[in-house]
Amino acid sequence: MKVINAVMVFAMMVFASAYAQVTPKLTDPEIASVAVVANQIDVNYAAIAKAKSKNADVLKFAQTMSDDHTAVIKQAVALVTKLGVTPKDNALSQKLMSGAEKTKKQLSAKSGKAFDKAYIDNEVSYHKTVISTVEKVLIPQSQNAELKKLLQDVVPTLKAHLDHAEMVQKEFAGK
């Protein structure tokens, strides 16, 4: 249980420290990079879950994450292609990737119910942090109206993911 809580705290700290260190203005290409990276990270987590879990609720959730976040990536790629913008790597997207690698290693080391609980706990904390970052950093700093709208449009989906993750998380409460 301590290891699982440590994974959640670590994920939140990575996002929080990345946020704190990258409070300076992000450009639209940097925002696009963060958006694509954040979505790809969740697709990667879902792939681990689909390979390791035997729990029907976790598998259904992971499939939803894979489908929905892949769709958002496609929308973002279509938009930046239309706008002629190349996503630009930055300190926040690099921090996200670094934190994700550590989380993937921790998740990959688990199996059975311990994996399921760690995965869904991570998804709850990850979605809380992503929602906060999108609402407080990416949307306010977006200069392009279409990029801003894409980010605004994805927030309800992210919140639905959080609700779904919290529902599945209740299955593992006390375990």
C-alpha cells in the first residue's frame, strides 16, 4: 500500500514541480507538445494495463483511455498540421516524459490486484493533475483560438475519465 501511495504522490509531484518550474509563458507550439505528450503518456499507461490486467473494469477503462486519448492526439495533429505549427519540446513536456518513464517502470513491476490498484490510483491522480494543468496553464496561455477551443473541448472528456477512474478505484478501496 505504501508503494502504491508513493506512486500516486510521485506522479502528482512530477506534474506539480513541472508546473512550478515552467510557469513562464508557453508558446502555442509548446502547448501543443504538452498536450500531445500528456495524451500519449495515458495511451502508454493503457497499453500496460491491457497487457497486464485481468480485471474487466480495469481493461474497459484502459481501452477507453487508449481510444479517447488517441483520438485527441489525432485532433491535435490535424490542428497543428492545418495551422502549420510544429509542436515544440519544452521543459514541461520533458518533465512529463521523465515522470511517465518512472511510473511505467513501477507499474510494470506489479501484477495482479496490486497492479490494478496501482494503475487505477495513478489514473485518478494523473487525470486530476492533467485537468488542473489544462485549465490553469494551457488554456489561459493559448494564443490561437482553435488550439484554445480544442483544449476547452477536451476538459469534459478528461473529467469523465476522472469520474470513471474514481468509480473503478472504489472497487480496490481497502485492498
